[in-house]
Amino acid sequence: MDDIFVGQLMSDGIHTVTPDTFVEDAAQVMLDEEIGSVIVVDDDGRLEGILTNTDFVTIVANSKPKARTTVERYMSTDVVTASAQDSIRDVADAMLDHGFHHMPVVDDDGSAIGIVTTKDLTSYISTVQTPSPA
């Protein structure tokens, strides 16, 4: 099997912002483009940092004054789920098809019993793939 290099898998259509971009504007880019991060670059296009969905959790948690908005206003309700017996391939395919990074796992009664994330899938792949010798 041929080695697969980063250049073959990476997305090259990146979205960038500058360090002085307002977080609200960066968030709007992420929503409009349906992406999970923006790359922060200087005026010459050199990497300065990255701003991710996860960073927005901190931004909201640390905001002053606090917005008194309930989760219900923003939560997704049309949730695609997996069962504990589903194959990893089927779950990964569904996550790719829908652009998900998290998939709740439910039992036969529809009760939440777990979650599968892209991090879980990446971790699994890294343990079953043996790197080729250099």
C-alpha cells in the first residue's frame, strides 16, 4: 500500500482572518462557510494562530455581561444518532455525509448512552494503522 501524505488529505480552501478581526466577524465566517475554525494570519499571510469552535465556548463563558439565553434557542433538534452496535465505518460515513464532528449514541429506548467524536475516530485509526518505516 502506498503511503498517504498530508498533502493528499488536507483541505487547501482555508478561510483566514487577521488578529484584529472581531470575534463576531470570525464567528460569522465560520457559520457562513460551515467550518470549525479560521486560520489567523498576518498581513503577509504568515500563520499567527487558529480560532476554533472550542475557543468560542471560552469566549461565551468568559463574556461580561452574561447573555441570559437558554440552550434551547441554539441546540440542534434533528439529531442523527448511532447505536452501540453500529460499525465504526457506518458512523464515520454518516459523520462525513452530514459534516458532523459528534454523534450521540443511544440505546433502544432512545436514551443517550455515549458519544462518538472525530477525535475518537482519529485515535482509533492511529492505533490500527502501522506507520511505514522511514
